[in-house]
Amino acid sequence: MNLGLQDRVAIVTGASQGIGKYIAEALAREGCDVAICARTESDLEEAARDIEEEGADVLAVPMDVTEEGEPERLVAETAERFGRIDVYVGNVGGNRRGKFEELSDEDWEDLIDLNFMSHVRVSRAAIPHMREVEGASICYISSIFGRELGGAGLSLYNTTKSALISVSNVMAQELAPEIRVNSVAPGSIRYPGGSWDQRVKENPEEMKQFVDQNIAIERFGRATEVADAVTFLCSERASLITGTCINVDGGQSHSLI
Ligand SMILES: NC(=O)c1ccc[n+]([C@@H]2O[C@H](COP(=O)([O-])OP(=O)(O)OC[C@H]3O[C@@H](n4cnc5c(N)ncnc54)[C@H](OP(=O)(O)O)[C@@H]3O)[C@@H](O)[C@H]2O)c1
């Protein structure tokens, strides 16, 4: 299937490792040039070399997306380098566990900035560029815990990931027909060096039980499987899909909506 992504330009945030890097590689394989960012410059440069091997021209911009002006700089440098922006994948995100009554304003501000406002800011800066091309698309990486209860200790994560799905659905209404906006909700995704990989190495029996009890397909998800879903959503082949959140979770989640 030709996804129609040849010669398009994509921004992927948080792409020096993990799911973001797999997404950038998948887009590169389909013919996109890619702008990536992360804080650790050495990791980012290494990732850029790997993504270039897929045939892409890569712009690697070391930055902290939570710092003032940095999301806008990422967009400006991408537009200057490549002359267009077709795809934005808002992947950067993290978790901070804590009991609700013990979380401070600073905890809330930090996670809202990272998991939510970074995507708002990159999107807002990129939209004028995306309006200038045909078939532009935004995709946010949420979580199954943006669609259903994650449990005690996850108020920051649950709230910010739900907010991302919510805003993407409103954006889809406002930005149609020029720009499609969707989100993806991964379940537990294991890749070398990632948090689930570490937990499996530390507690293999406990993790086997976790998988048996929670994931219908009886294994962790792969980052390539998330990347494939995102690449499809950002492609011409998904031209009728906007305002949707797709679970990529092997049957881990239980939400009816
Ligand atoms: N892994 C899972 O099972 C899973 C499940 C559901 C949803 N997700 C979501 O998928 C996304 C990716 O997860 P992941 O597991 O691949 O994460 P990860 O391995 O922790 O990678 C995060 C990436 O973002 C970068 N980053 C972190 N903070 C940043 C900041 N302030 N500014 C710029 N870059 C930053 C990191 O590099 P630096 O540290 O060098 O900045 C790294 O490249 C997240 O939104 C996560 O919530 C993951």
C-alpha cells in the first residue's frame, strides 16, 4: 500500500529513543524528512543517524519542550530547513506518580507542560504551515489511561492524557477540512531499554503475571506497532479519519467508548 508520504515533512517530539524514535524511523521509511527533538544531545544525534539510514533528511534540535519559546523554535527551524510541514506527531510525554493530596502545584504544572502544553504550543505554531499543504495531519500519543482509569497514584498522567484526546477531538472539528487531528492510545509497550523492559528484567515472574492478567494478546506491545498505527493515521490512506483515538494495546484496555 502506498501511504502517500513521500517527500513530506514530519515533526516528532521526544524522538531520541523509545516510541518517538520508532515513529520517526517509520515515517522516514515512507519517504518523509523528519525533525526530531529531545534534551540529551548525544542521544538525539545518535537517533538522527539511525533515522537517516532509513533514507530521510533529519533535523535534530536539542531542546526541552517545556521551556518557553522552544516549541515555537522547533517549528520555525523545521520550516526554515525543509520549507514545509505536513505532519506533527506529539509524542513527548512522561509520568509522575503520587497521591493526589500530596501533589504540588509544581508537579501539576510540570506534567501539564510536558504532556499537554508542549503539544498545544507546537501545534499552534505549526498550523499556519500545515494549512499551506494538502493533507496535513496531527497525531498525539496519549495512552489507554487517557481513555479509562489508570488507578491510584496516576492523577497527573490520567488527567493530562485525557486532556490530549479531548483537545484533539475539538481541534479536528476546528481544523477540518485542511488538517486532520487524531490520537493514539498505546497500552504497555516494551522496547529495549524502556521502562517495561527494565521491569521485566528486574521482576520477570511478576511481569509475566501482569501480562497474563492484563493483556489479551498475551504479550507486551511493540514500539513498531505503535509507529505503524501513527504512520497510517498521518498518511493519505487515513483521509477520512479525524477526531479519532485508536487504541494500540493488544486488548489491554476495557473502555466501551
Ligand atoms: N512506553 C509505554 O508503554 C507507553 C504507554 C502508553 C503511552 N506512552 C506514551 O508514549 C510516549 C513515548 O513514551 P516512551 O515510553 O517512548 O518514552 P521514553 O522512552 O521516556 O522517551 C521519551 C523521549 O522524550 C524525550 N523527552 C523527555 N522529556 C523531554 C522534554 N522535556 N523535552 C524534550 N524531549 C523530552 C526523551 O529524551 P530526553 O530524556 O533526552 O529529553 C526521549 O527521547 C509518551 O507520551 C508516553 O506517555 C508510552
